Amino acid sequence: MNRTGTDFLTIPQHYVKHWRTVTFSGSLRRWARLWPDTVAVVDPRQRLTYQELDKSADRVAAGFARLGVGRGDRVVVQLPNQVEFLQVWFGLQRLGAVPVHAMPAHRRDEIVHLAAASGAAALVVGERQGRFDFRTMAVEVGAELGRRGMAVPEVVVVGEPGESGGTAFSELCRLAPALSATPAFAGLSHPTGARLVPVDEPDPDDPHGPAAGDLALLLISGGTTGRPKLIPRSHTDYDLNARLGVRAAAMNSGTVYLAVLPAGFNFTLACPGILGALSVGGTVVLAPDPGPATAFHLIATEKVTHTALTPALVPHWLTEAETRREALATLQVVQVGGARLPDELARRAGPALGVTIQQVYGMAEGLICYTALDDDPEIVATTQGRPGCEDDELLIVRPGTTEPAETGELLVRGPYTLRSYYNAPAADPAFTSEGFYRTGDEVRRLPSGPVVVVGRVKDQINRAGEKYAAVEVEEHLLDLDGVKAAAIVGLPDPDWGEAAVAVLVHDGPAPTVRALATHLRERGLAAYKAPQRVHSIDAMPLTPVGKVDKQALRARLAR
Ligand code: OOB
């Protein structure tokens, strides 16, 4: 059953009992049968019932098939929070194709990397965000992949394709033949000659066709040693991920979930988020921007019950609630995760918003921890919760070893945690020989079970929940004129949780924050990777083995 690259025989039997043999395409079909006329998804421009979402998945699947995208093909999806995100996502699921989740903030360099690492057959983008044009970026991505001798992905644009030469999403849906329930894909074939079959209808000629254990989507890691890695998630494990969240956040058919954070973020999509709400017949509301004014308006008009935020958004919500608390009358649960929520803010948030706060500590790689809705308020304020599944195995060790420690690096293994990255080398230091994933997070556990995140041993910046490997930016800074050595370190910051400081050894005048931002933007990097401060230094402090001593740098900057 498991065909995600892990050896089925090594999968412990006690994991199997948590899994259901479902695919996301099949699940949407089932939901559409159960609640055909319930509204599944809403954005400011449209609302679709479950039946409409299911039908559009057929059309989108057939449209992608016409473009030559087939079962197992990877498709980079970079869309803002709008109904089309779910139409594309479920359309790809119906085809058995694999969405690769890019974030709206990503730029040329990140998208090239995701497309190259996944071998993408297509790229789906929106029109523009402010002055930035995603269609122009898509053309540049194709050109760069071509220069590298790689296949150039088909471009699909939600909106007007403009000069990009891409296919409009509306056209893609029209291209598709008129569809009845079966067989949606008759007469269509993949360029390789493979026959196309929706994954919820097993192909009698191909007993080895797509199954619940197959790859369903690729998430991206925060990155620690270089570029973000791709995280394979199967239908089975991701279905479990969402179901555990539904239990933890007590979602039911009355749930209205507001997606404030990007829909492609694991937290928003499946913890329990969008997929959780859909799995119980609830309604998903997509916020076009993360600002509290938009969110409060949608909460009041759509009678939202659940949402999820990063800690950096919480103070803005508290300010908005000072004058508009009545807008939150229906809101029950506000999940907070992605970065450490300060205890003091956690204590204030619940009473100020009139909701139950749920801390969520999770990772795209798997493990998700939740505080319980009926936990003691001090537990909710000071811990990051308990593992979602009783068969999640957590070890706390001295960093880089497997020796037990009271406070140390968290290792995890479990029924929805990855065993290897996508296309990764067999011997990957991110995993122990026993198959535990090294989270790079420094934690301790209370005797009663909750995990407390106390720090981080990985060389990563987490700016308001957006993560990146320090080395990714350092490499680009070294190309600046006069810069001889560069190190990125994170320091506590009241607004962002963490601010990135560029520590530079350089000739001549120090480059400004602005110059660094411009340089990184020209290199095609997301804006959140630009450092907030520049600090000049004569020589980098080094560890005994000759690496930059970031602990020493942090201590020095703190002074
Ligand atoms: C979520 O997922 P990722 O993959 O973007 O980031 C995972 C990392 C964790 O290893 C940890 O370093 C940090 O983000 N983190 C937290 C945290 N939640 C995540 N650190 C402290 N406190 C928390 N509550 O960020 C993610 C995925 C699903 C649900 C929630 C968050």
C-alpha cells in the first residue's frame, strides 16, 4: 500500500491502524455526495458548494490532462487565498498529479528551485500582487530552467495570461470536454502513452495504479543546510494529519474555518485547517489578505468559528478587538503556531478576543502538537501542546547525538512523519539510523506530556513563522562588492518574533539594509529573507572546528 519510497515492511504495524485507504479525490467525491448543497468554499468573489467544487475538479483535471500533465506529474502551485486554489488543488488530485506548494511570497529564485527539484510539468500562478507580476516571473522561471537544460513547465495563469504565453485558468476549464461522472478522461492520454484515470476510480487494467499510500503532495521544508527540501506526503498520512487536527480543534459540520495564512501552508491546509473543515462538512472562508480588518469583517459576515494565526498577527488582532470585539461573536477557537508564542501574549489573547486559544507546534515534515481546548489556561499559555497521535514517538536528545537529555533536540517518528525527503540521498543526517527525524528544535516536556519549545539548534531564521536557512542568504551576500565574510543570525524582536542581522566583514563603507534588500530582490529572493539590520565586524568569531560561531555572534549582538 505504501508507495512513497519507504519500504512497506519497515512500517510498524501500530501505525497502520491509524490509516484509512482514501485519496483526496475520492474524499471530495464522498463529501459532494454527503453534503452536495452545503457551501464548501467562499472568497470575496465567489462561493462554491461541495457539488460545484467536485464538478470543477473534474474539469480542471481534464484541462490539465489536455496540457499534457498526467498522473504522478508534479505541478508547482503558487496562488493567493482564492477559490481557484482549491479548484486547482483538487483538480490535480483527481488527475493523480502532485501539487508542489509554493508560498505567495516566493520569487523567481525559490520557484526555479521548487520546479527544478520536483521536475515540475506545470506552474500555476496568479496575475500580480501590488507591483509584482507573477506572469513575468513565470516566464523568467521557464527561461532559467531552459538554460539549465531542464524541461520548461507549462504555465497556467489564474487571470489574464498577458504576455506570458501561458494558459488562462478559465480557458483550461473550458478546454476540458463536457464531463459526466465517468469516464472523465476517456480519449485523453498522457504524452508517455499512459491512459489517464481519475485516482478515485481504480483502473481495472492497472492494479498498481494510484492508491492511498501514493504521493499526494509535496510540501517545502523551512531549510537548514541550504535550499528548502521537498517533503513527500501521501494521501494516507495527510488524511491522518487532518483528522487528528479535527479531533484536537473540535471541528464539526457547523465549523466555518477562516484561512488567514496562505492556503498552501501545512498549518492552514491540514492542521486541521481547510481539509479538516471540508472533511466534516464545514465551510472554508479564504481571506484575501492577512490584515485584521479583512479578517474581522469576514468573521462577522460569514460567522466564522475557527481560524489560525502566527504569533506576529496576534497583537494586531488584540488592537482591532479593542474597538470591534463584537465582530468576533461566533469565533470559538484561535489556533496560534508557526513560531513561539510569548507566554504573556498567550495569557492575554484568549480573554481579549473572547475565544479559546490553541497553541499548535508543528512542521511540514509531520508531527503536530496541540494544546487541548479544555487545558488549564496556564498550560495553554506556557506550552506548545501534546502530540496529535498517541503513536507519535518523541525523543529528546543532546543535539547531534541520540543520548537522552531533559532539555535538548527533539527527534520524532510516527504515522504521519516523513522517513526521507523527496529525492534525497539514502544517508541523510536529518534522520537517525532508527528513522527518527531531527527537528532541530530545542524542547523539554512537562511530566504531564506537553512539549515546551525553548529554542532552536538548527541554523534557521524564523521571521514571524516564515523560515529560511541562514546559509541561503549568506551565499548571496558574499557576492556583494567588498564583502569578505557574511553571517545571518536571528535576534529576538518584539514585532517579528525574530529579526535577522547580517553580520559582515567588509572593505570600505558598510552596505545599508536597503542595499542588501535590493541585492537579494535582484537575485530573485522572497522579501522576507532581507535582513533587518547590518552589523560590521573585523573578523568572524570561529568555533574550534573553524565554523562561524553563531552563538558567540548572538551574544555579542545582544550586548
Ligand atoms: C509550521 O511548519 P513549518 O514546517 O513551516 O516550520 C516548522 C518549524 C518547527 O520545527 C519549529 O522550529 C517552528 O517551525 N515552529 C514553532 C511552533 N510551530 C512551528 N516553534 C515554536 N512554537 C510553535 N508553536 O510552522 C507549522 C506547521 C503546522 C502547524 C503549525 C505550524
